[in-house]
Amino acid sequence: MPYNPGKNELSAEKKSAVLVLILFINLILISSQIILKNKQSLLQTIIANMIMPLQLTFQKSSDFIASELERYFFLRGVYKKHQSLKKKNIDLKIENYYLKRQLRDLRVMKTDTGKFAHFIMAAVIAIDVNFPYSAVMIDKGLQAGLAENDVVLNEDAELVGKITKPLTAFSASVRLITSSIGGTGASIESNMLEGLIKGRDGPECSFLYLLANKPVSVGAHVITSGTDLIYPSYIAIGKVIKVEPDYLTQKILVRPFFVDKPLKKLLVLSHE
């Protein structure tokens, strides 16, 4: 039989591996029989020491995940409560705004009721055909108790103008708000942005001094602001018909309500 050194070497390696395995098994058996002071075998102690770090790692990971989940649900609840309180705060601000506005309206009505003692009905008797949007003549004057700067409305309580000279015993001139002479303190009703209504001797008026960054929309209603100390606040004037941006302000056109209605009967608010 021929000599094969590789086969003998492989057999030696297998023998060594078997020997090591046997020694390892004997070592395990011996360690399982050695009882330590804690009444556990050496094998059990070794296995416990090997598993303990894994147990600690798993426990810490579990505690960390549990705390993070608890923190997440807590923050989620706080966020929902914050959003709910934020919404309630906005609702309260809106309600507060409308309550303040109602209170202001009541105060204005009370002030105006005391300021104007009574109303005088008058009829339009003359219109200048050359300047129909400048002035009209009415059939009431000093004899009826009219005075210069008395406020004049139409039958729908919309602003028309004010009493000016010539003022006689039985007639008076009414300068219309569409006249290019003078001006009227006004506000956008929806957001109370203030400016000045300036007539153009035509059916439209200019709304001056509103900055370009202030929102004004076509169709917005315009009312008196009371800042001119002639017209009381919250009297309807007209509505916005055109808005164009300018360099710093806006070019706004307002069409008074009285322009599109018959100008026959007028209401004069007479001062005490």
C-alpha cells in the first residue's frame, strides 16, 4: 500500500479536534458539578454572566423605548391641547372684536342721538345743470332752523352733503360730497381703514391717503369716520368701484349711493 502523508496528517487533525471536543465536554460536565457559595453550579454562573449584559441591554432599551413612547403621547396630548386653546383664543379675540364694535356703535348712536335734536325734511328745488354734482338748492332755510354745516342725507339715510351758503330764510344750498370743494372723513367699513373722500364734480369720488399695503377690495362699503368733525360716524357713503396701486398709496374710486337714486326729498340733521 503506497504511503499518503496528507491522509495521515488529516487524521491527526481530526484526532486533535475530537480530543479538544472531549476535553470541552468534560470541562462543562465538571463545571456543572462544581457548586459555588451561591448554590449555583459554575456552568450556571458562567451562562448567567454571559446572558446578564444582554438582559441589561434589553432592559435599558425597553425602558428607553417605553419612556420615549410615554413622552411622545404626553407631548402629543399637550400639542392637541395647545391647538385647542389657540383656536379658542382666536375665537375669543374675534368675539371681543365684534363686542367692542357693537359697543362702539351703541356709543356712537347714543352720541349722535344727543347731538342731533331733530330731523327736517326738505325738497330739492334747483340743480345747477352745468355742475349737477356740485350743489343743489332745497326749500328749507333759517326759518326751519337750518344752520351751516348741517348734515344732509337722502331718504335711505345715506350721506348726500352738508348745508352751505347761500343760506336764506326759506332756502339753503347743499354742497354735495361729489363736489371738488372740501372733503369727507371716511373709512372702509370692513376693516376701518381711514382716509378722505374727495369729490371730482362727477358721479365718483376719490378715496385718498390709503397706503398701498392696506387691503381694499372692489365692492367694499365706505362709511363716514367722524374725523372731520362735521359728519357723524357710520353714515353710509358708497362703495368702492375701482382700486389701482400707486407709488405709495392707492388710487381708489368710490361711487356714492345717492348718485344712483332720485334726489328729490332730503333729510337734514339739525343741530341743537
